[in-house]
Amino acid sequence: MEIKIETEYIKLDSFLKWVNVVGSGAEAKVYIRDGLVEVNGEVEVRRGKKLRPGDIVKFNEETYKVI
């Protein structure tokens, strides 16, 4: 699924909220901390990771491309 952002970047925790896969930043923090989110094929544990167009996020068997 392609997700368009209107800014230069979006932080990973905010992105998970933006695509409605978590209900809150606190929930996103737990999933990220527990190593359940991948960015560009690597497990990402920093909730403040900046995502830019072209980045690929995998979470809960879904894949999202930032455009």
C-alpha cells in the first residue's frame, strides 16, 4: 500500500498512527520497542526514526511504501 505524506518526513510512531494500525503513540511505542516493525528490511526500534518518500515499512503482515 502506498501512503503519501505532505511533509519532508514523518516519524515512525506518527506514521503508524497515520495509517490507522495503532490507536495511540503509546501503543506504537510498544510495538516499535518490541521489534515488531521493519523499515527498509531492518527491524527498527527507534520510534522517532524519520521516514521519507521511498521508505518501506512492514508491520503486522502489511507493507507500506512512503511516497
